[in-house]
Amino acid sequence: MAGMNEVGEIFPGRVDFLRFLTDVHFAYQPIVRMTDHRKIGCELLVRGPLVKALRDPEHLFAHAHTLDILLETDYLIFLQAMAHRPRRDRAFINILAPTVERFALRIYEEFEDLDLDYLVLELTNRLPPSGWTELAEIFEPLRARGLSLALDDVGVRPADMEAAALLQPDFMKIDVSCVERVGAGEAGRHKVERICRMAERIGAQVVAKGVETEEHARILADLGVSLGQGFLFGKPEERRIVYY
């Protein structure tokens, strides 16, 4: 049955919700080198179906959590992102770490015949796995075939550095909140410096998310951030259908 939120909008039950997921689409935001703004790839950002209550991705995932099908929803959206990824460009695609643990065998099957050299899976520490070491072992055979990993939202939690050390990602993506503070004082810059030092230790590249000003881009580059993503470099471009 459907439910209602505080402003009276109708939220669908499980059956309708899963049907609406077939209408999600994606916006493509470039990721560039800080030195010359040359594009090295793009992140696929999910956009909810054309249903008012679910259009915002945060509402979409919050309702999936309410229905107790968060991981199933995440996996279905991940499969759609895979189908719509650019074929000749490095594609950064989000997936929750617990989703990987739940659907590991299916992911192996999906990836069996794919060229993984241009694929980057982004994992967030906001919803961590049961163990980062165990998660790294799940990815080991796929990384041997060219798959890259990114640790998203770095700088939000104290455990981020430990997660990076255990997962050994190829990219560390600094959370927007950290990027916004780099121009406000030394504390914000010190956090970015710590992230860059960890990245250098494990051989990862650092991506700053939410870069909107030239000043922030300059400071971040001086601190050792090599890649950037944000309105300064390009807004997400929405495309309803992608053909190849």
C-alpha cells in the first residue's frame, strides 16, 4: 500500500516503487585534472523518476530504506547505470558497500564478459561494509581485470583513513563539506593535506568534489589534489536515453 509524507504526497508501496525504478535516469558530471581542466572521466549521478515524491535521489533512497529494500534498489540502479555508462570514457558509478556484499556473485556474473578498464566503482563510508578487508577481497579478481575503486565522501568520518588503508582504492574523493572549508582556515586545509598524504601512501589519486570557485581550485591543487569535480568544471548533463 502507498504511504503519505508530511506534506501529503503519496509514496508508493513496494510493487509500484520497483516499477518506478525503471524510469530513473542519469546526469553525467565531468571529472577533470586540476592542472589543465582536461576531462579524465565522468560520474553518473542518479536522478529519480518523474514522480514528484521520488524525483530527489535522497527521497528515493530514503523511501527504499523505509520499504526495507534499500540494497535491492541500489543494485537495480547500479545495473541501469552500467547500461548507460560511456563506453569510451572512464565512468564513476556509485554502489553501496553492503550492496556489493549482498550481490557479489551476481556482480561477478554481470562483469564476466565486460572490459573493466574504464570502470570505477565508488563506495561510500557513510554506509560501511561489515569489513573493509573482506570487501577488498571480493574486488581482488575484478581489479586484476582492470576495475578501479574509489572511496567516496572521504573526510566525513574519523574511520575514513582506516577504510582507505584497508581498501587501497585507486581514487579518494574528498567530501563537499571539506572542500567548502579549505578557504575558511587552516583546519580545513590540514584535513585535505592528511587525505592527500594517505592517498600518496597507498598510490591513490585525490578527487575534490563540489569545486565551485577558482580560489578553492587553486588551494586544493597547492595542497596536492590532482583531480576535481564541480560546477567550476562542468554541471551534470542530464540525458534521458543514451545510445551506443
